[in-house]
Amino acid sequence: MTEIQQRLFALQDTGYRDFHAALIPTVDKALVIGVRMPALRALARELKGTEQAAAFMAELPHRYYEENNLHAALIGHIRDFDGCMAALEIFLPYVDNWATCDMMNPKALAKDKAALLERIRLWLQSSHTYTVRFGMGMMMRYFLEEDFREEYLALVASVQSEEYYVRMMQAWYFATALAKQYEAAVTYLEQRKLGVWVHNKTIQKARESYRISGEQKEYLKSLKISL
């Protein structure tokens, strides 16, 4: 094993491995070491900016799930927008599960939201499930509040996919949009602009949210499409 693999195995918690592996069915359990996230993030903080980290990030694909998570965490420590974006473009094609995808939220991306938005447009057109999911996640994190425009809802709604992890993120995005931009988002349900599965999952997730009022939840329930 490499030195980093050895360090990850030294942090192994087999009970946690057995529990967590069940949550990421797209990853072979044999490739899950079982490292809790606080320990993994601490390792990333220790390694950030070192030659060892740079060499590790250049060695793709990684073998273990936690190596991918460590790589994702190291990207989060890149403070330069261009450097962070370059690292993301290299790494995203190797992301093979929702958990690694969703843990990535590099703060550097907020430094140039115009450039980020243009890159998101490209990510949403990707044929790679987790690149699309990551793009939707960035739309949800950075463009549903002060930088929101109604056209962004159409951008996410336009994605056509049968991939479960894309459709689930699409529903999560619209449920969050209902919480933050209700009047604009609810029209996508009223006018049935989403696929049936995403439509109904959006309503389910929104009705589970504490950020949606009781009155809104009842109205959303009335918009559910019967199968």
C-alpha cells in the first residue's frame, strides 16, 4: 500500500465501514475502508499544500472510496478559483458515488460566480452522472438566494436523465427552491414542467422540510401526480 493508504487504514473503523457501505451501493464494499469524516478531514488539513498531497492528487484513479473522499477534501483547501476549478475538472470524471460528490463544496468557487455559472452550464450537459449532480448541487448552494434568477430554475429543469442520483438531486434542488424562492419554483409543479418522478419527489421532500409552511405543504400535496 501507499503511505496514504496505510494512514487511512490506520484510521479504520470496521463497524462504521459496514454501516456506511450500505449507503453507497455504487461502491464495492471491499473498496470501503471505514474512515469517519472528521478523521478524514483532519488528515486533509495535515496534508494540504504538501508535495505528498500534490503527488496523491495526480495519481488517478484512486483505489479506495476514502482516497476519493480525501481527494475531494483536499480540493476544498485550494483557495485560488482557477486552481480549484482545474482540480475539479480533473477529478469529477472519477467520482463514482453520491457521497463523494456531495461532500465537495470548495469555498474558492464563490470568488467568481459568473465563471462558476458558465462552468455549471457545461457540467449539466455532461454524460457523467456525478458531474451533472455536482453541477446541480452548485446551483442549489450558490444561486438560490441573492444571486437567484428565474432562468436558473429552467436550467436545472432542462436536464433529462433516467439516472437515479441525477433525478434525486434535481428533486432536492427544486424542494430547496420552494423553500427559498417559492413563488417562482411552485409554477414548475403547477405547470408540470418536471418529469413525473422528479415532480412527486420534489413535493415529498418539500413537505418534509421545516422551511415550508403548513399551508404551502397542503397545497403542494394537492399538486401530486397520481401514478
